[in-house]
Amino acid sequence: MCRDLTFFAAVLVAACAGDDRDCVDPDRDGRGEGCAGGPDCDEHNPLRHDDCEAVPAPDCQLDPIQPGCRCFTRRPHDCWLGPAEARGIGACADGVIECALGYWGDCAGQRLPAAERCDGQDEDCDGVVDDGVESPCGGCDPGCLGAVTGPGGAPFSAEGGEGVAVGPDGALVLAALATEARALWVADSGEDAVSRIDTEARVEVARYPSGGRDPSRTAVDYRGDAYVANRAWDAQATVTKIAGLEQRCDDRDRDGTRARRLRRRRDSGVRRAPAHGTARDRADAR
């Protein structure tokens, strides 16, 4: 008899503990008067429970479709409660919000920015996949252990290394340098010359001997210096370099002015020929 009473009491206690019929929870957050989750300081906003002083109420005039704002429709709506710059970027995605008892509920199903993982996705929604989490070998190779370090285990340093820099992951990479020359170099095969065109003014500002016969192809390096290839069909082909800035021309006679000269290299030696550029656009071509 005692055993039966004990079983009946246990069933009664379990039934009472699971009975939530007296819970008043308009915002469906599991909190409210008579609810197992405890009291609710804002019964219309599922994001505010017992911390209404710390969590401010939503600005419904700025954005009327967010939890806790009044609503007058039964149609679900797209929602986003994360930072504006991350919306729709990478793995981040909108959720769905519904109107319940005249107030917008929680934004269900949204994917907010999270810690980045090495999995080929952009969890932190900054537009870069696997940034800062790849292995020292690159990619998501779990077999590559260790860290990116320089000599003696110390971090790499770009000091004293021309053309190199340290990347975000600590690796030594080639440095990027942006330059703007605003000059177009055009070979003139008929006159064995190279014209320099100002791309802003759209005029020829200088003309130089190509240093060979029948110039054809031109190229420009990162400093703005030009190179012209002279085909010289029945003779020695040559390549001539023309300095893009007067500051890189040499003052060989040390008279305080930079000479305008052109040098063409052949297998047999060096031959000089006069250049005929403008006074403001001199060059020392090699």
C-alpha cells in the first residue's frame, strides 16, 4: 500500500511540474507570469527578459519590423538583427519574423556573424573566406602544424628587405606598390624613334631615338621607365631603356644639369647618340 501511494505521489508531482497552463507568455520566450522560465520585464519583446535596463527597447520609428514593435499583419517578413555591413555577406542570411498578438516576435532562422572556421566559408561575414584561420601551409590542411616564423623562430620582419612585406597571417609576401605614370610610349618604326604621349593632355610631349632600327614593342616598369625593342631585321636587335623621370637621369659631367643622352648597347660596345626630347622631359636611356 505504501509503495502504491509513493508511485501516485511521484506521478502527481511530475504532472504539476510539467503543467504550464497558468503561464502568461505573449512573446513566446518562455518567461512571464506563472511561467517556469521566470518573470518577464517586457512581455511583448522576446529579446528582453529580466534585463530591460541593460537591453534598450527597439527604435520602432527607425525600423518598425523588429522584435517588440507593433504589427498589424499576419504575413511573415524578412528580418535581420545583425550589423548592417554584414547582411547578405558570406554565410550571413536573413531570418523570418511573424506577428503575434499585435507585436513582432523573434527573428527566427537568421544567421549572424560567427567566429571564422577553416571550411571554405565566410562565417564572420567580412567578405573574405577563411581569413586568419588557414594553416601555415595555406588552405585547411589539418596535417600542417606549426606557425609562420622567420630565422630562429622569430616572427618575420620586412625591415631592410626591399620589395617584401609581412602579410596578415605573418607570412613574408611580395610588397604591393601602386604608381601612376600617366604616360603612353609609342614606337615609330619609320623614324626609329619613341614618342611619349601625355595621357591627360593627349599630346606628344617628347620624342627620343629608339637606339636601334625599326622599333616595335614597348613596355613600362613600375617606376614609369620605358623599354623599347628594336627589331633591326638584318642587324643586331637591341632593347633601349628610357627613364621616365628626369631625377633618374645622370649628371655625368657634374655641371649641375642632367644630360640628355641615349646609350645603345651592342655586343661590340656602347655607342652614344643625341636625344631630342623637350627641356622638361629628359631621359637617360640604357
